[in-house]
Amino acid sequence: MKKNKKILLLVSLVAMLAIILTGCAAYKTGANAAPKGGFFGLIYQFIGIPIRNIMLATENAIGGSNGAGWAIAIITAVIRFVLLPLMLSTSKKSTIQQEKVSRLQDQFKLIQDALKDRSLTPDKQMQISQLQQKVYRVKNLSITGGIGCLPLLVKFQFMIGIYQAVAYSDALYKSNFFGVSLGKPSLLFAIVGALFYLAQSLLMLRGVSEQQRAAMQSTVFISPLMTLFISMSTPGALGLYFLVGGIIALIQQVIVTYIILPRAKAKIDAELKEKPMKVVVTKEIIDNIISDNTNTGNSTSSTTAEDELRKRNAGKQKRNDK
């Protein structure tokens, strides 16, 4: 169920991005007519125009027929490398979180297996589901997986800026990069960029537990397919942006897989030796929740009888003391 929700969320984001880019294109009433107002006009004014000016200045500095393409590649690389420390920090937090969660899979499996019982009442399901939140809370883990939104927001805005800078500039729109048009969709850039993101996604599966790998396999192809879909629907400049970004994303994943992940595992192993992980969920706890809910009336009667017996014993003790 959770896998389906994640996939649905990612697909929704892709659809939203496609709508936004289509909306940008809808403003082109003439040859590269820029939006004058509204949401897309604001994006163009504060993001698209500055990026366009930077790209034109970089193209003039480089010169040659491929200057515009090199400008896109250089600017993309600079932005991505500037964001790299933040991305690596986010990846480190996410990796440590995933490693800690992997050590709790036995407890999570107990919860998941219990929730598969269709005879459970809504009250039982709620109480058992709350056990998972308790595990996260006790272990000081984030339900979001330690993933930050800032790098994604920055990349998203820059991607829209690249699109508008090329789509609404005659000079950039008519440019080529080694014979590939920057103003029209490029199948070459789309395929190569998607392959880099596929390599990054496959590399993410290395070094993780079998349970994590099984959970991640369903989302491996989403990022490459998203890259392919957007690149084939937008100017080649955006395809080039994805291609360069894919190269840097692959470099980032190599660092995560072969440096950050082993260090995270070693750190967690050392912490667990000093302070073993507390067991929050057991089969007995789940069985008690189910049995208590099943016999609510009996449990209430039993509790009342026990309270009454305690009161009587307390009264007898007082009389004996006197």
C-alpha cells in the first residue's frame, strides 16, 4: 500500500510538471512570445530572464556555434556542484535513516503482518498502526525519511528557468549543440539523460538490505522515465540540462554508495554495541491489543471486578489494623 502511494505521488509530480511546462508553451502566441502576466509571467520575470541573460553572456564569452549548449552545460554543472554539499548532506541523513529503519524491519513486519488480517476492526487497525509511529518516535526517526525539499525546489525552479530562457529567446531557440537543436525536442538528449538517471537508480540498490532493495525496486524506473518523458516533450535545452544533471547525479550516487553508506553502517554498528536497540513492538504486544479489543466487554468486567476486590481487601486491612 505504501509503495503504491509513493508511486502515485511521484506520478502526480510528473503530471504536474508536464502541465506547468505545457502551460508555459501555451503562452507562445507567436514565434517565441514570452508570457506577460500571471503565474508563468512571474516565473519568467524573476527566473527565466536572469537565466537567459547569464546564458547569453556565457555564450558570448565562449563563442562558436556550440556556445549556447556549452553555456547550458556549464551553468547546470555550476548550480549542481554548488548544491552538491547540500545534496550529500541530505543523502547522508537519508542513508542513516534507512540503515536504522532496516534494523527495525522485524518490528515493522510484525505490524504489517497483523494489519493483513481482514477481520481486524477499525479500532484494532488504528492501535496497531500507531505502534509504527511509536517506533519512529522512540527511535527518533523521521517518517519522511530524512529527505529535504530545498534542493528539489532549487532544481525545479532552475529547470523552469532553462525552459523559458530558451523558449522565449530567438538567439537561444535557434541555437544548436553539436548539430542537436536546443529549441526542439531531442531524442538523443532524452535517451542519454534517462540512461544516466537509470544508472544512478540502479546504483542506489547496491549495498542496501534485501528488504530495502525489494521496496526500492518498484521506483527504480520512475526517475529515468520522468526524465525521458519531460525531455521528449520540451526543447533540447532542457534535455541537455537533464543530461548534465544526470552525470552529476551519478557522481553523487557513487559518493553515497561507496563512501557515505559504508561509514553510516559502521557508525550505527558502533552505536548499537554501546547501546542496543530497544524493542518497541513484539508479537505479544500485538496479540494483547487484538485480544483486548476482541474481549472489550469481558475486559471491562474483569477490570471492574478486580477494582472491587482491591477495595474490599483494603477495607478488611483497615479493620484489622484497628
